[in-house]
Amino acid sequence: MNFEAVTLKHKKIINPYLYQYGESSCQHSFAAMFCLADKYCDSVCENDGWLFVHRAGISSKTERAYLFPMGDYSNEGRLRGAIEAILEDAHRYGAAVRFETLTAAAKDAVVRLFPGKFSVTALRDYSEYIYTYDKLVNLPGPQLRSRRYDIRSFYRNYGSRTHIEIIEEKHLDEIRRFQKMWLENRLNGEEDAQLEHENIAIQLGLSNYAELEFTGIVMYIDHVLCGYAYGVPLSASSFDVIIEKGDRRIPDIYRALNRDLVRICCSEYQYINREEDVGVEGLRRAKLSYYPDILLEKYLLREVINE
């Protein structure tokens, strides 16, 4: 297989596969592949109706990392052939295959077609939190009473001083300045590799905002930008919330950004993916507090090499 590093020119090739076969996973997003090039160094190969993704940034000499191949899963013979093509590619480099962040359906297919060939590890930190549009906008029921209170509290304190705009080209430099301030306040002179990777992805995303088909909001309080959020469709029915950043000195601003991005930008989507918690305890509590409708489980599969 001949892999090419992901660039903007690949968007029209990649997106149809992701929309149809991506299972609404945030890992299956062209915007993520493009913006996280610094971390994953994704390269792609389209061959015989299948899309293959190699993650060079997290591969090693002994293991080559891939996403699950995307194509017509209904034909198990062709799916077996696609997985065998990945095995052949890795073995050509003297390496074993490592399948990254597979969904339960993909994991089950590999185990069924290649029994005993791969070890399986559940990745709880990479499970994705998916909610219905109605849940995040209307916050119904007794379980979400406290979230409704938070929103009311924010707008009681800041409502007359707040206005929201859809992100356009004219907002991007202002967002960059806010992001710089936000990052400096979070780092406090310390290094944080995850935040640095995220910041690189944000800057790349902002520089290609229109081309990546992002949509989002900026929130102003007293005419000062205090938060922004944006995302991208994953399919005809699912939207991925990629970035939310708010001034933490303002109580409940993240609750408001969460609700208002979805309310304003996502009415045509049934499901909203709020991505993983990557093992951060505070993020996990926050995401669980909205009671996800789907917790999209993820798995790591590693080829077992018998010496």
C-alpha cells in the first residue's frame, strides 16, 4: 500500500468513508486527522473501495499503528482482505499491527475473523461521550436539574451583558489572542505536552477554519471575548464538539458554551459527540454529569507474534 500524509486535498477522498463508516467516532474526522498531524502524523491509502489510515506518530519499529479499515463491512470476505492488507503492510516493515481506538463493533469483527491473532485491551479513557441534541439543549428531567440551574445562574448574572456570534473570518485573530491568554493561564510556566499538542491543533484549525468546514460560536461579556467553541459534522446525524474554551473566572461559562454551541449550530444533528475524557478525573465527572446516551467504547488490539 502507498500511504500519503493527510493534506487538505485528501478531504474529498476521506470524508465519504468517514461519514458512512466512521460510527460517529471523533477519531474518524478529517478535521482531527488534519489538525492533529503533529501528534498522529496520519497518512492514508485508498484501495479497492477501502480507506486505510496509518498513524506514524504513534508507531514504532516493532509496531505500526492503524485505524480500523473503512469500507463495506457487510461483506466479511472483503473485510478480511482489508485487514490482511494491513497485516501485510506492517510485516513488510518487520513490524506487528496495532489497531488504535477500535469501536466494539470493529473489535468484534477482528476477533471473529482472526481468532487468537490479537490481544484486546479496553480503553476506558478513550470512550466517547455521545448525547442527543435535545438532552444538551433542553436538559430535561430530574437528573439534569443542577445543569439547568447552572445555565439559569449564568444568564441571571450575565444575560444582559452577554451576546453570541457565529464564528466568521473576522473573529479568528481575536480567538487566537484569547487562546494565547487561556493557554498561558493554564500552563503557569509549566510544560504540559497534551495542552501543547491541543494548542498546535487549534492554531492549525483556525488557520484553515473555512476549508475544514468548522462551525462555532464566540461569546462576549461586556463586549469582551470570554469564550469560544466549535466543531464539525461526523455524519449526516452526528456532530463533533472539538474545542470549547472559556474564561474560568466566569462561573458556569462552560455550561453556557456547551448548551449554546449545540443550540445555535447543531439543530440538524440528532447526536452530539463530546469526545473522550482521556483519563482526566474532572473531565470525566463533567461529561458523566450530563448522562450520555451512548458511551462509545474503544479498544486497543495488538497483533500477537508467536516466536
